[in-house]
Amino acid sequence: MACAASTISGVGAQSAPDAPAAAPTADNAVLLTVFLKHDQSRPLSELNAQLERQGFYKAFPPAGIEVVSWNVVMGIGQVVTLRLPASRLREVNRIFETTAWGAYRTEFYPTYDYKAIGLANHDKALQ
């Protein structure tokens, strides 16, 4: 899936306009887990300076995108989970491409909320 998400930014997709700022709803929301893997060959101060120069924290997270979690994972970097309407996936991808690359290597894992279904199946199995 990471390969599929990274191909979203293909040449043809670059010229497409950004989707309007829709809110996530039950029928259009996706969860997107993003691994921001640090470039461990460079010191953290250098990475942070690059992120500042590239405008990462000004651009991310974009307005209207819910940050579900944002954690530092020692030895990896940061792991961010977002909830967003599927129509805004390209917009989020472009922010990482233009402001995070160089300081981080990125991996993207789109998912969906299964909690209610899984718990309902569990409750049903107990009956």
C-alpha cells in the first residue's frame, strides 16, 4: 500500500487542483498513518532547521484535518495518524512532499475505522 500511496503524486496528478476542504464523515473518512523516519546520518538540530526552512510546521497539519495521534518512536522517528476525507488525501501527500522530504523518509498507510464492527463481532460471539 505504501507504494500505491506514493504513486498518487505522479506527473499527471501534480497539475490537478486541490479538492475543496470537506469534513470527514462516516462515509468518506479515512485514517492515514504516516511514518516520518528520521535521517539518522544528520543531527536533530540540522533536521529541525531543514523542516523550518521548508515550512513543515506552517503547512502541517492543514486546517480541517484531525490529528488522531502524533508520537515519537525511538529509533524510527515520528508516527502521525490523521483522520481526513478521502478527497483531501492528495493535499496531505503534497504537504509531505514539499515540506518534509529530506529531513524524513515517509511511509503512508491508509486505513479505515473498524472499531465498531470489531466490537460488535466480539459482542455477538459472546452471546
